[in-house]
Amino acid sequence: ITGRGVELTWPSQDLPILRTLLGDDQTVDIHYDGFTGDYSVVGDVEIRGGDLFFYNRSFYLKEGMVSFSENESRFDPLVVVRAETRKRTHSDDSLRIFLDTDTRLSALSPKVVQVSSDPPRPPSELLALLGAPFGGSVAGDEGDLLALAGGVVSQFSLVRPIERAVRESLGLDLFSI
């Protein structure tokens, strides 16, 4: 049973592209055979917060779930999330930008993320506002890598440790600089 402070981070705690806070009182069945090393993790867990680092910025997880159907040969949960960030447009209007995805962790990339906004804007305009490295100069897997990793060094080596320390010392679920 989950409780306060239970997190799922991917790909690692030191460089989390995805950091989810799992809902309280959620149940996951975990079975382990000490003789064979076989294990299974099965269940659906609601997400109650966290962040998704995409396009060199943090998107705050508004809702979602993690679905586990894992074993010793494969650990790749299904993640369904809706994340949000705010951005000022060139005309100084406030724009809420949403990322929605329903995919396995291993497949999490710009190719499987849907971008939308309030007020509505075309996806190409939203990607340009976010500074996404798409277009003629960067394509395919290289573009995906840049979208996921752009700014990772500064974000994770400088800012994330400070955010984590403030969250832990004040007992907060979310804190972002």
C-alpha cells in the first residue's frame, strides 16, 4: 500500500525525466520467489503529482496513473499522464500548455506526446514556443534526444538538488525553481 512520499522516478533518481508522486492508499501486488529470483509487480496506481521534464522545462503532472504488469524479465510500466506548464506568448498573453501521453516508460519520447493548450493554439506553434528542436535541421532520434535532454546538465546538476533539498526539509510534495 502506498503512502505519503512514495515516488516513481525514471530513468533514475539522479536524472529524473519523470518524477511521479503516487496516490495514498493505492495497492500493488508484489510477489517474490527467493529461490528462483522470480518476481511480479501488478496493479494500477493513481498519480497525484510530480513533474515531467520535456523541452528544457518542467511540466507539472496534473493527473494520471501508472499501470504495472511487470516481472523479472521486463519492467516497463504503462504511464498515462496529463502535465501542464505555463508560458508567456510574444504578445505577453498567458498560455497553459499541456502534454498528454499514454505509453510505456521505455517509449516516452516527443513522438508519443500530444501537445495542446488553453487557449487553443496549433501544435507547431506550441512546439516553437517551447523551443522544441524540430524542423529541417534536427529530425528523428536526434531530435527526440534533444527534446528530452536539452538543458539536462544545468537543470539536474544545479537546480534539481536545490529543489529536492527544499522539498525534503519543508515536507513538500512539489517545489520548483
